[in-house]
Amino acid sequence: MEENREKVLIVGIELDSDKIDIEDSLNELEELVEAAGGTVEARVIQRKDRINAATFIGTGKAEEIHSYCEDLEIDTVVFNDELSGAQLRNLEEIINRKIIDRTNLILDIFALRAVSREGKLQVKLAQLKYRLPRLVGFRDYLSREGAGIGTRGPGEQKLETDRRHILREINNIEKQLKDLEGVRDVKRKKRLSSQMPMVALVGYTNAGKSTLMNRLMVQKEGFDENKQVYVEDMLFASLDTAHRVGKLPNGQDYLLADTVGFVSKLPTKLVEAFKGTLEEVEYADLLLHVVDASNEDLDIQINTTMELLKDLNTVDKPIVTVFNKMDKLEESGLNIAGMETENPIYISAKNGNGIEELKHLIQDTLPLEYRRVKMLIPFDSQSVSSYLMNQYQVDDIEYTEEGTLFTLTINHIDYEKFNEYILK
Ligand SMILES: Nc1nc2c(ncn2[C@@H]2O[C@H](COP(=O)(O)OP(=O)(O)OP(=O)(O)O)[C@@H](O)[C@H]2O)c(=O)[nH]1
Ligand SMILES: [Mg+2]
């Protein structure tokens, strides 16, 4: 397997206006290349005050890269920024290798990871929309099978390179996605009518969101192994949203949603394509922003996530910042004290440290309003009575002719749900 890995050279431009350190950015690009099945053999950085419209980097630099590629037997050159069709073509002419940009690389990884039908369609749509304005820059090899990174559709499908076919395909996929949206809408309405508060896990890819989800679901009495979500030490392990029902310390049930991870310079087309899946974030009552505390780029990762959250209309939602992987912090030697974040908490999803505290913090931060009420539950509505007894601290119970009279404090969700029993 190892000897089949594509040999890659990565290229980054550092502009004066850049806020992110170029080495950090290329470290991440290297991880992305590995996630796509390549091996980075070399990196080239050019510092410039502006980009070259025709070749992105300077032509002299491009020629330099060509000779590196000859010496190192490089298969593919990956650029850290999105390139135009003309830039792709011009660079390929000089460098004489397959040229891939960061966007295409990320789309390629998503194509490898997509599992659900909707996920595959979303990725393919984003890939086709990426291709359409770049057809001039695409060479024959892109339509060949087995051409490697940047050429793979979901399920190793070959992607179209013919404009008319692409347009037809885009149309077709958009229709299919519309239908699936209807299905998702029904599911969401069902969840909303379950009246449970919804908590969404968000954050950078590989931060530990899915691990934390599994950890939060471990209840004392029995735990269904089959309900575990997929965890892996790789970028974009989760592409589909998963839901589970959990219990807070006060007995309140809540819905927890795991979502796709973020990465810097995430292609806007991809974010758009995944808006459907990311709806969970928009409907959530509370966001758990999971951060890998042991990652040296955690400030970039936090900022990237916060920026993407802004795009998703979530500015006014309460957030808990979950610094995860605290078990690795000492080894990493990082100092995370003094970082300014909303409601910080420090945990290890792996060994379980801080999980009980986190559950309490979720409970305290969930915007639930409580009201003290008197409720009269008829004797034939036994299930409501037992729900109230299980869910709440009941202050007073009286058995009357018409039913059981409870005095207790309930949250606004149950207030709506059991409105008919409440004595006004
Ligand atoms: N040491 C340590 N490793 C952890 C911890 N939490 C998660 N990990 C590891 O980090 C890796 C990524 O975990 P995931 O839960 O898949 O991360 P994710 O945020 O869901 O990632 P994506 O789905 O790719 O966005 C896995 O190898 C986990 O075992 C932790 O608290 N400590
Ligand atoms: Mg995950």
C-alpha cells in the first residue's frame, strides 16, 4: 500500500496581509494530503505582496518547482489556495504535473468519507460546481479512472468533465437533494415535537466531538454498544449528523447532535452543500464547541470555528467551550490559560475526566425557563404522573376526586407540552 501513495509537493504563498502563519497552514495542508492518501515529499513557500493573476505564484517559482518535481519524482503538486481554471492550466504547462488546489483536495477527502446517500450527493454537487468554471484547466487524466487525488467522486465514481453533462448532473442532484430535504424536514419536526432541548457538538475536525458524544451517552444503567458513533484519528471522520438522546443530572432528557468537523479555508461551496446537515447547529438550543487543547494551532482552530458559526446564524446561541484532550496537554507543553472563550470547561473525553462537570454545565447553560405550577392529572393519565415523578422534584402531592394534584417547578418545554393539566 505504502509504495502506491502519491508523492506530493505542497506550495503556499505568504501574503503580507495573512493572519495565519504559513508554516502552520502548510502543516495542516500536509495532514489533508495524507488524509487523501498522498505523502508530502517537499514544501515550497513564496513570500509575495500580491498574487500573479496568470500563474498564482511567480513564473520563476513555477519553473523552480518543475525542477524539484523532476528530482524528487513528484506526482502531484498541491496549492494551499483556491486556483482559477486558467491558473491551473498555466501551472500545469510549466510544472508538467497534476495540479490540485486546497479546495479540490478537501472535496476529494469528503468524497472518500461520504457514507449516506445525502452526504454523497452533497459532496458530488460541490465537486461538480467546483469543476464547472475550471474545465479549461482540466486535462484528460481527470476523466480517467484511478487518476488519484483530486479526481475521485463519492464511492470512487468518475466525475464528469463535459460541460453539458455536468450541468445536467447538477440539476439532477439538486432535485434529489430537494426530496431528501423533505425527509429530513419530517424527521426534524418529529424531533422538535419531542420537545427535548437540543445540544449540538461543533468544532474543528479531529477535536474529539464523536468521542465526547459516545462518552456523554454512557449512562449508568446499560449502554448500547451499537449506538456508538464512529471515532477515528483522522480528518473528517464524521460527515453525517448523528443524534442520540441523553440525560442531564436533573433527569431531563436532551438530544445531542454530532456534526461534521470544520477546517480552515473550508470551501464555501462545501459549506453551502452541507448547510442541510449543519441545520442541526441552527436549531440547537446550546452549542458545545469542542477544542483539541493539545493542538498547537488551537487558536486558529477556535477562530475558524467561530467564523463558520457566524455564517450559520448562530451568534446569539449560548456556547460552552469544551477544552478536550486535557490528558495530552502536559505532553504538548502548551499554555492555554488566559484564552478568552465563552463558558470554558476542561475535560478528557478519552478518560472521562470532567464529564460530570460538563453535564452540569450543559444543564445550567441550557436556556430553560422554569415555572412553579399546580397540575391536576386525571387518574387515567398515569403516564403523565409517572413522567412528572421521574423528571422532577415534586413539592406536594394531593389525591383528589378528579385526579392527582401536583405542586412542582417544571421547565418551559413541559409547560407547553402539558398545558392542558396546568391549573391557571
Ligand atoms: N488523548 C486523547 N485523545 C482523544 C480525546 N478525545 C478524542 N481523542 C482522539 O482524537 C481522535 C479524533 O476523535 P473524534 O472523536 O473522531 O474527533 P471528531 O471531532 O469527531 O473528528 P471529525 O469527525 O473528524 O470531525 C481519535 O483518535 C480519538 O481517540 C481525549 O480526550 N484525549
Ligand atoms: Mg466525528
